[in-house]
Amino acid sequence: MSESTPEATSPVRLVVTAIAWLWVLVPFLYGVWQLLIKVVPLFSR
Amino acid sequence: MPAAGFLDRSRIVAPPGWSRWLIPPAALSIHLAIGQAYAWSVFKDPLSATMLKGSSWSGTLSALPFTLGIVMLGVSAALFGTAVDHRGPRWAMVVATACFSAGFLISAAGVALGQFWLVIVGYGFVGGIGLGIGYISPVSTLIKWFPDRPGMATGIAIMGFGGGALIASPWSSSMLSAFGATGPNAAPGGIAKTFLIMGIGYAIFMSMGWLLIRVPADGWRPAGWDPASVRERPLVSTANVSAKNAVKTPQFWLLWVVLCFNVTAGIGILERAAPLYQDFFRDEAPAKTLATIAAGFVAILSLANMLGRFVWSSTSDLIGRKNIYRIYLGVGAVLYLVLLFVGNVNKALFLICAMLILSFYGAGFATVPAYLRDLFGTYEVGAIHGRLLTAWSVAGVLGPIIVDALADRQKAAGLSGPVLYTFSFDIMIALLIVGFICNELIKPVDPKFHEPVSGNLASAGRAE
């Protein structure tokens, strides 16, 4: 038995997809930003 | 509803219309969390200044939870790989979440009670099991959802493992600082609070993975994709090989050597990145400034490591797995040669070479599941992948030993600068050439190892 899920064209599915990607991208971009801050001194001279 | 039912593979078969683009974030929520392992070093100084204060072995002891965790990653991936394939990704992700989070909670209790062995057992043993099961949990599912782009799909997830430390390192550092667990007068309670919050935080973060993960229904395929296009490519099989049989094939062991030596070549630089930069460019700035610049070098290598996982693994979908490993190993050997000749004369060239080497290192991890799919099919690719990860454990010991031991010996002989690394880079070049030859020797698997086509694969629900 499969769990009920939104259909392909459903706006609910689009919202779920957007939340899922934001869930992982927000912390990921925070990590990349912190990393770029550290990289700056390498090119500052 | 019984708990086992919720975790069962049959409960997560995707209905028509389910978007396969929900699967990469589900996988990423697991890999971004367990990638925290590479940020363990943040806890070393606080632990040395508190629980291990006064111990002459504090450096070694504070690294023990991480070391055991990486060993358990390889062991549990190899041991539980078959269970992951049979029980399905939701079961695997729930187990990984429980173990990984419990590792932090046990460690928090260990610090609060002043029992360091609990930190080793918690983070290293229990958390390490979570690392291994979590690492392989989404791989075969991603390959089944993206038969047209398996390299890209596994590249996204395994890039997450590379990116996990980028999140964990500043996050845990800021918590340790806020709870007064830094500096010579660090409070052990601050470390315990940090572990506690991380355990709860990761449990919540990873839950998105097991709530969202789905396996494709039998016979599902992406719109517009023709399975016949797979058969047209050399070295790509539509047959299936069990994990038990895969380890009997020369292809498995050739790929084991390829992965082991590719990882060894990268880890040698990665593990010693900061001192390596300072040895190469010691005249660039005063020692204190040089340390900050070297930290930037470590950061840019991490970025290359992470991006290489996605970029090169995705490229492998276009040019083929064997060709992409020719680049990792062949061009990697040439880049080490350039580093030997250029030394510290040209910083830009040094950075480009080091970044490319590290991008190939990360890409080697990310591309290997798709290479396994090509050779052994999707039947038990997760279990085969788990067994192959023992190559990582060996490389994790081999790489640092080669670079550290040889550099220290040269230093003891009174040498300094790039010459410290001449011999170890020579060895890396030799290893990459051996890996290149092994990759050339990989041929399609003998049909005698294939599973019967009309067997129980479909009914077992493993050959979606």
C-alpha cells in the first residue's frame, strides 16, 4: 500500500518540493558563506 | 499502524505523479547531517581543555571518537549494506537518524558525567553506525529514480556529505563559544549542551529525509527515457549481480583499488593542507598571518572537494564512468607532477592544481555508485557500495601515513620547503598510475555472475 501523496499537477506538490529544497539549501548556503569568508585572506595579498 | 509497517518498503512505493526531484533533498538531509563527522576537530581543543586536561595523550584521545566513527562507517556500510537494500531506504534513514542523534546524546551524557569513554562509544561507535548506514541509505534509491543520470543524482547526495562539515563547523564553534566551552578555562557543561542541541537538531533535520523518501514503482521510468539507450553504451549492463557474487568478480577488486588509490592521493593533501601550504609558502607572510592564509587554503580545498562531487560525477553521465576515472587518475598524476616541478614558484598554478586534485578526490566517491550500477546493475548496488567503502578506510590510513611520515622524516633530516613533499608526491603519482591501469583492466562482468532474469527480483521489490 502506498501512502497518499499529492498529484503531479497539484500546487501542494510544488510547495512540498520548494520546502524540501529550502530545508537543505538554507543551511548549505550558510556553510558555503562561512567557507567563503575564510577563503578571502588567501587572495588578499 | 505498526511501526514496522511505516518503515516497510511497500509503504513508500511512489504513486503516479510523484516528483523524483523530491528524492535529492531527502538524500541531502541525511548526507548534510552525517557529513558533520569531518568537523569533529572543532571539539578537540575543548575536550583537551576539560575532560582530558593534564593527559599527555589528549591529542590522540580527543581524536578517538572521530577515528572510531570513520572505522564504523566502513564496517557498518559493509555489514548492513544488504539489509539496507532489502528493507528499503526509509528503514535505513530512520536507523541512521536514531544512531547518529543517539551518538550525540550519549556523548552529551558522557561529558556531563565526566566519562570520556561514553563520548568514544557514543559518537564513535553508535554514531559511526549511523554514518555508515546513512551514507549508503539513499544511493540505490537515487540510482533507480535517475537511471538516465545516476552520476548526477549520487553526486548531489555525496556532495552533501562533503558539505556537512561546512555547516557543522561554524554552527558547533558558535555554540561552544556561546556556552563558554572554548579557551583554557572551557566549561565541560558547554560541550555537553552543544552535543545535546546537535543531537536534537540533527534528528529534526534528518527526519525530512525519511518522511519524504520514496522508491519508484515497478516498471517506472522517467518520461522520454529509453532503457535501450543504456545498452548502447560500453561497460553498462542491464543485468544484475548480487553483492555476494560481486565480491567474487575481478571488476569489484579492480574498482576497489581504483577508489582506494584515488582517495589516498587526495587525502594526502587534504589531511595536511594547512602545514603543506605553510611549508610551500613560508616566506609569503609572518607566521600568524600565514596561518590565517593557510586556513583559507584548507577552506578552498573543501570547496573544490565538494563541488567536484557534483560537477565531475554529473559529467560522467555524458562521457562514461571509465573515461571520467581516466581523468581523475591520469590527469591527477599529471597535476601532482606539475606540483613537483612548479613548487612555490607560481601560487596561482599551485592553487589550481591542488583544487583540481581535491575535486577529483571528492568526485571519486561520488561517481563510484554509478560505476557500480553500470557493472553490477541496481539489484544490490547499495550492498556492493557498502563493501567497496572498505577501500576508503584503508585509504584513510594510507594517505596521511605516506605524506605525514615522509614529510616528518625530511624535516628531521634538516630539509624545508616544497622538497619535504617530493618523495610523497612521487608515491602519489605511482599510486595514481596503478589506479589508472586497474581502471583500464575493468571489463564487463562475466554473465555467469548475473542473477536469473526471471528470478525473484521483482517480487522482492528490489528491482524497481
